[in-house]
Amino acid sequence: MGERNMTSGISQITKQVYSRLEQKGYRGKIVPIQHLADLKEEFEHHRKQGVFDEALYQEYLAGFEFGIPEHFPDAKSLVITSAPQPQQKVNFNFKGRPYHLTVPPTYSHKTDEIVENILSDILKPKGFNLFPAVLPVKLLAVHSGLSKYGKNNITYIEGMGSFYRLKAFLSDLPAAEDNWFGLQMMEQCNKCSACANKCPPGAIIPHRFLIQAEKCLTFHNERPDEFPDWIELCWHNCLIGCMYCQLACPVNKRFFRWFEEGQESFTEKETELILKGTSPNQFPQATVEKLKRVCLFDQLDVMPRNLDVLIEQGSS
Ligand code: SF4
Ligand code: SF4
């Protein structure tokens, strides 16, 4: 194929990828693989400047894979996608009382497979490959132009608010264009501090993209250590993560009450097993399936503690 034909072929495939994602209500961007190095450099820079708490770095950031994997030396692009996602309500029963607890958007990975299938169905027949990538997806989404940061360090997409899940891939499809934007904050943030005012631990710093993540409830309730003493019982508001800043944000207004249909309920017996920290292979199969349906099976290391504080707090 001549170079011009090749370029136009790649453009067509890229358009097809974007349009198939949009048909499903999703979005995507494809950027050249060279930007892997930019992502890495940015992280190193933040680390050197002491922006990351060391525990936070080790917990989340050290696990990113910024190199081209040995099994995929021909990778030529990074694909970043977004799929709309509601909050989930998950019900627990304990000592005769129901607890209806929230799981924020992004924790369900059900859309990952759908996205991967959409992309593979287009790319594979044309001889291109695709592999999931372990990357800082919010940063990639903002640089690619897919999202913009909010002051709360959560990213937003027009028409989706912050209610979506990002997923990154590596592909050997060359990028049709090289769009790589600087970090952008939503225009709406210029005259708004609603999230900062609502954040219980004061983790949001005005005029900075990065919050003080080591103060953020999400950082603490996603890791299995004991909660620090300074976290007040009344601050906990989700089974995992935290919704205060997203629910304070005017950009999310139309999504405030968006919950996944069909709530999963855990019986008194199942709730007790979770609270006791039962090992994953000791749960009855039906409970395992329930946990998997709400994408909480992989969160069993933090569930007993998180559920316990919400029960103690009397959450409903
Ligand atoms: S997730 Fe919660 S704790 Fe973290 S910045 Fe937002 S409001 Fe603050
Ligand atoms: S609440 Fe206001 S400042 Fe915070 S992310 Fe939303 S628009 Fe920006």
C-alpha cells in the first residue's frame, strides 16, 4: 500500500472506531505511542517535586507500565475510551436493619469487555492488535483531549459529567493524528469551589490539578490499612470511594440520581460473612456470584472495614 493510501486507510479505521464507540454512547481517542514517555516524564516530575505522598506513590502510581511491553514491541498508539457509568446501590442486612450503600461510578468494570470487543471487532479483521494497558487513565484522557480535569482531580466529559469509566489500550494501529493537549481544567471550575467546600477532609486545593490525595477518603478506603484517627466517622459515605465532591459539582447535576437498575442485596448471613473478613474461597458460590455481579469480589480486602464503619455510623 502506498503511504497516502495507508494514511487514508488509518484515518478511515480511526473514524470507524470513534463512530462505533459513539453509537454505543461511549467515546475514545487514539494518540501516538510516543506519548507514553510524556506520561512517564510527567509522573517523574511530580514525584521529584514531592507532589505525591510516598505511600500514595507506592500504592497506586508505582504499578503503572510506562514501557512498551515485550510481548507487543510493535505498539504504535494508545487508545483511551470512556463508557458512561451510574452509581450503584448495594444492600446489606445486619441485625434486622437494611443498609443501602453507594458504590460510585468507575468501580464497575463491566463495560471494559464491551469496549474491548467493539475495538477488537474493528481492528482485528484489519490485522491490528489491541492489549489492555496499565496507565494513569485520567491523565491520558485529559492529554488526549477526551476529558478535562475538575478542581477535585476527577475528570469530566461533556454529556457524561464524571459518571464514566476510562479504559486504556495499546494498539499497533498507528494514530491518525497527534493531538496531545496540556492539562486542562473545566471552564466551570473558574468560578466555583463547590467541591472544595464539600470535601470533608479538605483534600481539594484551589487552582491545582492534583488534590492532596493522602487526605482523600478514597485513598484510605481503597487500601486495607486501618483508617487514620483524623478521619471522622461521619465522613464515610460510600462502600468504597467517596461521592461528596462529585455530588456537589454542578456539572454532574443531571446525574445525581442516576443509579444502576436492579440492586443486589446481601442477606444477614452474607453480611456477617463479609464483616468477619471471610476469605474469598470460603464464601458460598451464590454470594461469590453476587459479589462479582456488583464488581466487589476484588474489594473483599477492604469491605469488612468499610462496611463496619458505615453500619456503626448508621448509614442508610
Ligand atoms: S473523593 Fe471525597 S475526600 Fe476525596 S477529594 Fe472528593 S470529596 Fe474529598
Ligand atoms: S464542583 Fe465546581 S470547582 Fe469542583 S469540579 Fe465541579 S465545577 Fe469544578
